[in-house]
Amino acid sequence: MRIETHPDYLPEFKHLLDTLYQNASSIWFVRCDVAFDIPSPITNVFTSSKTGRRMNLYEGTRYFGRKSQRQQAGYCRVYDKRKEQEERKGKKTVGELTRVEIVYRPAEKIPMESLIQYPPQFNNLYFCQVLNDLTPLKPEKRAIALAVQNGLMTMDEFTPHHKRTIMQLLADQETVDFDEIAYEQWEENVLVPCALICGKVKRAIPVMNEFGV
């Protein structure tokens, strides 16, 4: 049996979840979408795949991966969250907001009670920068960065020299460290869902040195 829902809705099914985990032999984590909200317009958010995933652009949303891969590990989409909230939900949002959503699907299933110990790591899959100032880039390099950013080309289409040059120049821009953000926020975001779904949470046991610290 597989349960798929937004974590915010889990409390509504507490009675059902209690019955399930009391009778289940095991409960495993399979997959989830991890969202990163960046307070910047999407035109300033540079995203590129490190594994050769081609970016497709559809109605302003950037997709890394084919539609058939939507549930596979590393599938990513980047879109204007402010626009989505205003158009679909009628919410007025103050300030720009870009959302990056990446599928977290471990190679092996994780016991639900231990999920808190396994924050996702995406830095090996994607490179993300907030472009605050492109003026230091020469016109040729600026054109390459904009071509990648707007889905006209991918980084793997360029020579190794151009790739290194672009990455070095973009290093001066603001980096979005997916791994660090996930590590800092993971426990807070999965603690309640884990407790509701399986009734217990196992944190990592700290390793003590010879002085007991």
C-alpha cells in the first residue's frame, strides 16, 4: 500500500494512520518533492544540470527531464511561484519568488522512522546561482549564460573551455546551496510527518570521543 499526499494534510488522517502503523510490519519512505523558494525573479535564477539533463521550457516553467520521468530521482522544475499563487490561488504575494522543486527518490527505500537522518543532496545534480550582476561578463559569455538560462541551449553543448569559463565567472554570483538548505531544514519539515505516519522517530546517535563529548 502506498500513501501519497501533501504533509500538511496528514493530521486529517491521523486516526487512519494510527491504525495503519499499528498493523503494518514496516513503513518505508519512497519519494517526495523537495521545494526551495528563492526570493528573486525567475529571470535572475540561473539553473543548469550537472548530469546532462536537457532543460525544456513550457509556459515559463523550466523542466529538467522528460514528462515520463516526473517521478524519477532528480527530476526538476523551476517556475515563478509568485505568478502561480496570484493566478491559480488568487493570493497576492509581496516580492518576487522563484520555486525550484526536485524529486528526492533514494536508490534504496528508507525506513520512515529513520528518514530524519537522510536529508536529500542535490548539489551533485544541479548548479543554481542568483544572477545579481552580469556586467562583469563579456558579451559572448553573457549571451551563453542567458541562452542556458532561457532554455535555448544546455551547458553540455559547449566546449569544456567555455564551461569552465562560465562557471568561474558565475562563481561571483550568489550560490543556492541545495544541500546546506536541505540539511538545515530537513528535521523541522519531516519530524511531524514521520511521527504521524509511523508513530516514532529515530535520530542519529551522536558519537562521543574519549572525553565523553
